[in-house]
Amino acid sequence: MPVWKRNLIVCWFGIFVTGVGMSQIAPVLPLYIQQLGVENPASIARLSGIAFGITYVISALFSPIWGLAADKFGRKPMLLRASLGMAVIIGCMGFVHNVYILIGLRLLQGTITGYSTACTTLIATQTDKEHAGYALGTLSTASIAGSLLGPALGGFIAENMGLKDTFFLTGALLLAAFILTLLFVQESFVREDKQALRFKEVWSSVPEKNLTIPLFVSFFVLTVALYTVEPVITVYVNHLSRSGSHIALIAGLTFSASGLANIIAAPRLGRLSDRIGAHRVMLAALITAGLIFIPQAFVQNPWQLMGLRFVLGLAAGGLIPSVNILVKKITPSSITGRVFGLNMSAGYLGIFGGSVLGGQIAAWFGIRYVFFITAVLLLINAVWVYFKVYKKLNSQ
């Protein structure tokens, strides 16, 4: 097996488990906080929002720092640091007896992340150009699948094994990712800069700023759009269900539908990007995804919603991989880690912003408007990409 393919398999598993670890807490967090002694519903909601969101905000701040460290010391050491650190921290969450300790551990989890950034950089720099689109497309499915399947998996474990076991099992999986990374990931790392560049120096080294900034903005908008439904999907499924039974299971399957479709589509769209250009795939996927959000507001039962979420997952498979391919294409190898770190920060802020935005839209206007506004965001982003990215690259 080629080294790049073996690295891809291990990194895919590690990013998937990391995505699960970041998101599996969503469905069990209110129940766990209540189990820790908080009884007031308003306090549970407030503390749940803080505990869920703080990880992503802190991750956004630390992602460029770990990107710099990846360029300075190599990507494999960053993979080992992040996987072992998260295994310990998430495992410790199962032992807490106070909600504020839980929030503190969630904060610490945000500071120790960086596995996804290091993996993306490793695959981007260690894979030959002929397979780069396929590899990055495949890798992107891990993060999305982990984030989308995490809530369903967390809810299933909590229901069948117990709330604390959710954290223990996730910690064990991350420990497995650490061991696999240690044993099987190979990196030919040559440090090009003997002294770490400052942010201004890094930014001045980016040759295509008029492309890099639109890609960062697009990545932020994409993650906002993909996560606006995160806080409302279970409520929407409950509203659509006539029987009112097995809501958690149906909601989990609805989450899983888009994740499964993404896993199927992203590698294929990655190969297509290698042939016709990532900018073309990205624009088509943006328009398609924006249009697919509209009928989700008019569904009459959970199964229709599930089918549309599956189709959305097929379209979404051409979004994040395309951004990563284009970022790699226009970024010098010596600063790839730092630029991917900045891009990942935009994604983390998008996850947090999308979750907050979806909840606020649903509270003020109703759940169906979440889909309308998300569709508008994606279509506006498509116009932005057409003028700022597509036209420029298409003329080259």
C-alpha cells in the first residue's frame, strides 16, 4: 500500500473519532448537566449552550497556533499530541461531579485540538498531485461524518449504556487513534523555515490573497449553513412525527443520512475536481445545496426530510473538499499548516455561529425559516464564489 494511502486511512479514522468527540456531547449535554445537580430548565439551557459552544470558540483561537507548530515541528507530532490529549480530557469528563468542571474540560478540549488541521496539512503535503483531490475529498468526509453522526452515536450510547459511558467510549476511540497514528503514519518532514514567521510575515507570503480571503469566507459560510439545523432538527422531527415515538432514533437517522451521503459523494467529487477544477465543482455544489434546503421547509413527515437531507449530503460532498483543494493549490508548502489552521478557525467559528443562528431563527420566526435563511446564505455565497473565485480561476 502506498504511504499516502495508509496515512489517509489512519487520518480518516482519527478525524472521524475527533469529530465524534467534538459533537457527541450535543444530545446528552442537557441530561448530563441535570445529572450533575442543575435542576432549573433555564439554567440547564444556558449552561448547555456555554459548554457546547466554548469548545469551538477556543478551537478557532488555537487552530492557527497548532498550524504553526505543525509547520515548525512536523505534522505527526501534532497528531499524537491532539489525539492523546483529547483521549485523556474527554475520558475525564465522565468523572466530573460539577458542571463548572465539565465546562472547564470543554474549554481545555478546545485548546488541545488541532488533529484535523495537522491531518489535512499532512495529506495535502505528502500526497502527489494526481491523488490530492481524491485524498482531500475522502479526508473531508471524516470530519463531516463524525460531526453529523456524533450526536446520534452519543444519544444511542447514553440511552443503552449510560451518560458517563459516552465519554469513556469516545476517549477509548481517541486512544486507539493515537496508537494507530504512532504505529502507521509516516511523514517525510523537512522544516523549511528555521525561525517561525510572524503572522504578518506569513500573510505577506500568501501569493493569492484575493483568492485566499474569499475561500476563508466561503468556508465560514458553509459551516454556518451546515450547522444551522443542529439545534432544531430533533424538535422539527418531533413536530413532523404523528406518533411521537422513537424521536431520538429518527432524528439520529436524519442526521446520519446527510453524513452517509457525504461519505459516498466526497471522494467522487474530489476526483471530479482533479479533472475539471475544484472551483467548478464548488460553485455547482453551492447552488445545488442552497436549492435543496428550500423544500426541507415544506416536508410533511420525517422520511421526506431524511431523503432531502441525504440529497443535501451528496451536494455537500463537493463543498469543503473543494475549499481545501483550492487553499492547497494557492499556498506555498512552507506555510500550508498555518493557512489551513486559519481556514479551520473559520470553520470552527462557523459551527458555533451556525448552531447559535439556527436556534435564534427558530425561536424568533419558527423552525421552517431556518431552512429558508440557510438557503439564502448558500446562494449568496454562490454569487460571491462566482465573482471572487470562479471567474478568476476560469480565466487562467
